Amino acid sequence: MRVPAGSTGSAADDALPEAITLAQGAADAGVGLKLLGGLAVRVLVPGLPPRLRAGQDIDFACMSKGRKDTAAYLERSGCVPDRRFNNLNGDRQMYFTAPSGRPIDVMVDRLTMCHVLDFRAGFRRLPLTLDAIDILLSKLQIVELNEKDVRDIMQLLAGLPVRDADQVPDQVVLDSRRFADVMAADWGWWRTVTGNLDKLPSLVADNPELTPEGAQHNPLSQAGALADAAHAAPKGMKWKLRANVGDRVRWYELPEEVGH
């Protein structure tokens, strides 16, 4: 995999100010609406060079028990709902158009892509984004990584420490305990994530610019620490039985774009 260098957007394309305004307004109003995706990465590691992308949409997450309040808040904020889509799919995903015209996707309880990421447990840990490890997992669970996914992974690994969040409750970290729990619960998750972590050294060797300038942590060392945690986590019988089948049976889904 060859990763092209550089960002494709400009400051004029930047969706982050609008996204932060909506996320902060929700937090101030007591509404559970958290950023995910590349914009969440930028909130979590603001000191590193941003990845700007033209035409970027805004991805949010909410919980089902607060879904109606979330929808009402977005409408009060000038966002236009796709009522037909939301009526049909609102138990798992909602769609809006921001005042700027940018698309807004709101995932409910789970992010379903190559694997299913249930983000409810750590939803309230951070004020504006999902828990940092869930943002990283949302990228590492992609079987066919592209440039923006790799850059987001490297940004998180370079900007945040891998730690047990319970031991440092006042810090933003990549929670090693939560990561290990996800890896131990599902062999498919483990297979995809460890495979992607193993790819990073060769990607960086071919594309040194993937390591962000001003990195606070060595991203490859941190990737290695996560891989070690995935391998060391105690596995149950279900996990071991699926591991015996291995790659002979596909362990992931190939998500399709949902039309609005």
C-alpha cells in the first residue's frame, strides 16, 4: 500500500469549527452528541498538523436513549433532517444537513462497518468526542485501509499515550484495558486490528511523512504495545474455536454506503 502525501483541503474547506460549535452547544445543553471520525481525531490531538479534506462531512455519535433530544437539538441549531431516512433508520443512524450545507451522520449506540463497535460504555468519558480508544478502534477495524484512515491512526498513536484509563482518570489516553477487552471478545476484531497494526512499520518505512511532526509519542512503539495487549488478553472458548477456523471463513463485513 502506497500512501500519497499531503492534505487535499484548505482552511476554507475546514468543517471543524462548525462541528465543534455543534458539539459544544450539545454539551452545554446536556445533550449527548459526540464527534467521531477524522474531526474527532483533530479535537483529541490538536497540537499535531491537521489533516484537511475538501468536502468533509461531519460524523457524530449519540445513544438511543437520547436520540430524540439529539434530533431536536440539531434542528434547533439549524440542521435540516432527512425525515424519511430518519424515520426508517433512526434506531441506528440519522442524517441531517448542517447550516453550511455539509452532510451530518449521527450513529446511534454503535458504529457498524467491517465490525460492530458498541461505543456506549465510554460514551460520557470525554466532553466533545467519543472515547479516544473508540475513535482509534473505529479506524483500526477497517479491513481495506485508505490514506485518511492511516493518517488518523498515526495521529492518535503519536498524540496520545497508551494507558489504562482507570489508572489516569484525569488524562485523555488510548485505554489499553478497553482495547484488550474488545480484542479478547471477538476473534474477527482481533484479526483485523492486529493485522492493521502489523502493517504500520512498512507503511512508515515507505512513507516517513506518516509520522506527524511534533509527535509526543513514538507511534510505532505504541502500536507495538497495543499489539502486545491484544495477544496477551485472555481469550474464551468461543474466540479460540473461531481462531481455529481462521481465514478460511471471512471474518468481516464490507460496508456499503447508505444512500440518503
